[in-house]
Amino acid sequence: KGLSPVRHQPKKYSDPLEMCLVKGDWKIVWKFGPQKVERFHRVIDPGENRSISEKGAQNRAPSVDELKRWYEDLPKYEAGQEIEIDEEDLQRLKSLGYIGD
């Protein structure tokens, strides 16, 4: 679908209740606290300093509905639930420090 989920943790954002989605040159950030949507053009504004909210940008940038659909389609896991991980992914997780030896 051309959508790339991205973990969104730049320094300027500290609220854990937000999600973002990247689509082409665009990034949409949906904040849940006080509901707020920001759209950034990653080429024109790589530092994400100015949210673009004009109508034209909304037609090209990912929408909140796209972000919600992406989130709803993610697999859901329960705490403590066992999952299968292939050897390659297991080694990656270990190299990143997520899993100890």
C-alpha cells in the first residue's frame, strides 16, 4: 500500500500517546492526549518544525483514517504470550540489546 509505519520518537515529542505514519514524502502524527493531528513534508521540512495543515496538504498526506486502519491491522499480542521468532530476527533482537544471551 506504500505505507511505512515508523516509530515516532524525535526529541521534540515526549507524549507516548501518539502514532505516526509515513507515506512517500509525508508524515502524519496523531496525538491522542488533547487530540491533535500534524502533517509534515519530510523533504521540505526534515526537522518537522512546521505542521502543514492547508487543504492541499491534507489531500496528499496520509489521513488519520489511514493511520487508524494501519493500527487496527497490526497483530495484537497479550502480555506474556509466546510468539515464534526465526533465528535471523532473534539475532537482530540480541544485537540491539532487546534480548540477552
